[in-house]
Amino acid sequence: MSRKDLDPWRVIRSFLSRLLSYDVPDIIDHAGLAVDWTITEKQDYSHAMRWAAYRPRIDAAYEPLTRDDDRLRVAFFVARELGGETSQKR
């Protein structure tokens, strides 16, 4: 099993899709990923459409991170934000 197989990002990102898509840019921005959040009117139609536009952009910002420390830092900050979101909704 390689280090890439142990990367927690795909699991963490899957929880982002459960949030309101309006909250996703703030969470990703807090983690320090530079993502172009500009979307078309058609993409802004619904949560599903926004998420479909956001997901590849988020991955495109994450994938070039070559250092494990950078990847884990981003994953940690997003997971921490998700934990805060979860505890606030209860």
C-alpha cells in the first residue's frame, strides 16, 4: 500500500458534498486551497449543479500538492471545519 492510498482526502471530500454548497468555498478557503469559485448561472441553479462544478476544481487545487505535509495540512483544516459544522448542526 502506498502513501497515496492512505491519503485521507477522498474520504474528507465526500463529507463536503453533504454540506450546503454555499458553505463549501469558505471551508476550502480556510484550508488554504486556491480555487476559482466562478460558476455560470446554469451551474448555480442547485446544490447538485454547484457541487458538480466545485468538485473538479477542488481536486485540481489539491492534486498538485506534492508534499505530504501540504496534503495533510489541507485535509486537517477541512476535517476540522467539517467537525465544527457537524457539531453546530446538532
